[in-house]
Amino acid sequence: MSRIDDYRAVAGPGAVDFILKLAERVKARRFLHVTGGRLGGGVAETLRAVVPLLSELGIDARWEITGGDSAYYATARALQAALEGVERVLSEEGLARWADMNRRNGKKLDLDADLTLVHDSQPASLVSVRTTGRWVWRCHFDCSPAQAGTWSLFRQFADQYDAAVFALPGFEGRLGIPMYVIPPSIDPLSERNRDLPAREVTEILAGLGVARDKPLLVQIGPFARAHDPLGVVNAYRLVEKHHDVRLVLAGTADDEPERLELLSQLREVAHEDPDVVVLELPAEAHRQINALQRAATIVLQKSVRGGFDLGPAEAMWKGKPVVGGSTGGLAQQIIPNVTGYTVYSVEGAAFRIRHLLNNPELIPRMGAAGREHVRRSFLITRELLDDLALAVHLPR
């Protein structure tokens, strides 16, 4: 049995057969994905599954990455932030070096394909050296609040594509090319989302130093202000006045001073309160994240800035209710009063957590509804269907 058949047990009825039919329509075409790296979650994790599946379906699928010197990466990070609406200073010289480095990347990489999908901002200017096929820019973040000057410069490249794909309606900037929406997805068979035996969950949590003697509130995500971990701590403090619970904050912190300062504050909180556990995990700690989500009583995702973090979908796939911010992709994933709750404040988060703890019968009921919601809307089989449908739709 092929790997695509493994998804029959988890995907919606008929999904795999539909994928096989669409794949027949594009078998003769060559697909190329280009990203700024192979590590991390999100796009990279999806492509690690999608590219082999496309190959198995008889489609010539490849994945290339761009690279450069430290100045290139610094400019790429600043460009991404500016496109997300964060105040950043981008010099014309820096942007020129970024574009020049991508021209060099274009000479080194094999870009010969019928359909080239370039993901996010770092490799976006590669389109200036295109020679063959159709090119699509896949934007996985909300670029609607982009700084006007930065967007004007970036659009010079974006408009050279044949189409652009965004994660949500409203996430796009103004462009002069056709635009489509394909929401992201999770791979239910990946290390991060596969079923884990109860004994394995227990062993992993013991290794992380997380006791399971009381209900666990778990938030997983970068230690960044956009994810509001301090707000989560404040919500926990309101909840603990009425319920004996433990809070686990797990995620990554890079070398940005703001994130390091935030992590330091959280560690100070954990030092003073033994029921607050702060875990800095490497980007590839998929098994540990899987176990934490499965052990959680309630999963939190109290983001205060838009984006399409798939943490809620991962948690709902594991049968957990989610209390999340009402921004961007979180509001798209969480069905209020059915799979969890969206909240606007610390007090709102605490109220919803207390409501679930006071009505424990809601927890498995919402968890089951959440898993079915993800099965229908956020599994990799649905994204693969959308990708193949886009390839069929775009003329050669």
C-alpha cells in the first residue's frame, strides 16, 4: 500500500480518491517549490510531506531553497517583518543586495519547471530570473498591514508572478495579478500530530519535568509578544484563584532582544510559582509538542496579532478544546461554543477557561467536534486537493 493510502484512515470520505483523479490531470507537469530553508514548522513541515506525496502520485516534484550571507538573511527578516506591518528600516542598498543574492541563487538553482511555487518573502525576487513555466507566489502570512513604502517596492516583484495565493481572504495586499485563497494544513501522520500511546506521552512529559497531578493549561508558540504569553500568565492567575491548575508555556526564542527579555520575564514567573512551567524547545521538538498537546486539559493560543498559526488545528486534531485570540487564522479555525472559544482579553480567556473547568463534560464534547472540524478543513489532504486544483486551473 502506498503512503497516500495511509491517509484514507484519517481524511474525509473520498478525499484520497479525488486526489488521485486530479493528479492524473497534471501528471505530465513538473512542480517546483522554493523556500528560504528546510527547517522549522509551518511551510517546511508541510512540504516535507507534500513533495514526496506528489512524487508518489507520479508528478515530478522538487524542493529548492535559497541562501546567502548574513546581510542577506538580516534583510530578508526585516522585509518579512515590514510586510507584516512591523516598523522596520529597510535601506535601498540592503534591498538591492537581497535582490542581487536571489539573482545569484537563481543561477545556482534548477528552476526548470512547469509550475514554480515560491513561498513567502525571502526567495520572492527569484521571479526576476524566471525563464520557463508558470510562477505562483505563496504568501503564508498576513501582509495586508504592510508598510506602504515596503509594499510598493515588494510589489515590483510580486506583480511579475502569474498568480498569488494567500492563507485567508483579507490577508492580501493590492496586486495586479489573479489571487487565490488556500488555507494551510497539518499533516496528521507527522511526528507532531501522529497518535501517541498513553505510555509514550507519560514518558515524554516526565522527561520535560511536567507533572500531571492537576489539570494542564498548555500554550505552545514562540515567546513573542504577538502570542501574548504574559497575558496567558495573567489569565492563569485569575483561574488559579478558583481551580488548582498548572500552566505550561512551551516554545522557541531566537536571538532577538525583545524575545529574550520576554523569556527572562516568564522564567522569573516560573521561579516564583511552581505551577508555571516554561519550556524552551528546539524548532524540531515535534514529539514533545505532540505529547504536551495530548496531555493538556485545555489548549490556549492567546495571540493578539493576526496570522495563521496552526496550533489550534493541531490541538483540535488531538481532541482538545481551544481558547484562542480572535485574530486572523485563529478565528478561522475555532468555531465559538463548538470547538472552543475566541477571546479579546485576559479576563475573557480566564472566564472561558473557568467555564470549561466548571463544566468538564464540555471538554471531550468540544474536543470531538474540533477533531472532526480539522478532518474536514485543515488536513494536508485538503491542501493537496487545493494545490492540484490550482495547477489544473492555471494554463500551461
